[in-house]
Amino acid sequence: MTPRQFYYSKNKDVVRSVAKGAETTFFNFKQIAVAGGSVSKCLAARLAQSSNNEMTELEILYPERYDTSAA
């Protein structure tokens, strides 16, 4: 699941929890998910781990390859 898919499909409290677990802010994650903001490899790894791999590192780093709704 891409960050965009995760952001729009999950309760915002879940999104906040995942962001906090990845040591970032809700607003930074929203920037990544909604506006296609850049993300480091380290943050991608933390987000994947914090989401229990609902988002994989590859889906976070290369969302355009996995987000079929953007096509």
C-alpha cells in the first residue's frame, strides 16, 4: 500500500500513530502521502516497520509504481 493509499484508507489516529512510531510528524507524513513529498531511505524503513509492513519500503520510495489510482 502506498503512503497515499494508507493515508486515505486509515483512521487519522492510526496514521498519527504510525508517523509517531516512525519518528516523524503527522504533517510530514501527510506531505509525503498527499503531495508526493520526498522521503529518505531511513524514514521509509521506519514507516514500513511502524505500519507493520502495510506499506513496504518500495511502495513508500516509489509510490508511482504501485498507485493504480494515479494512472
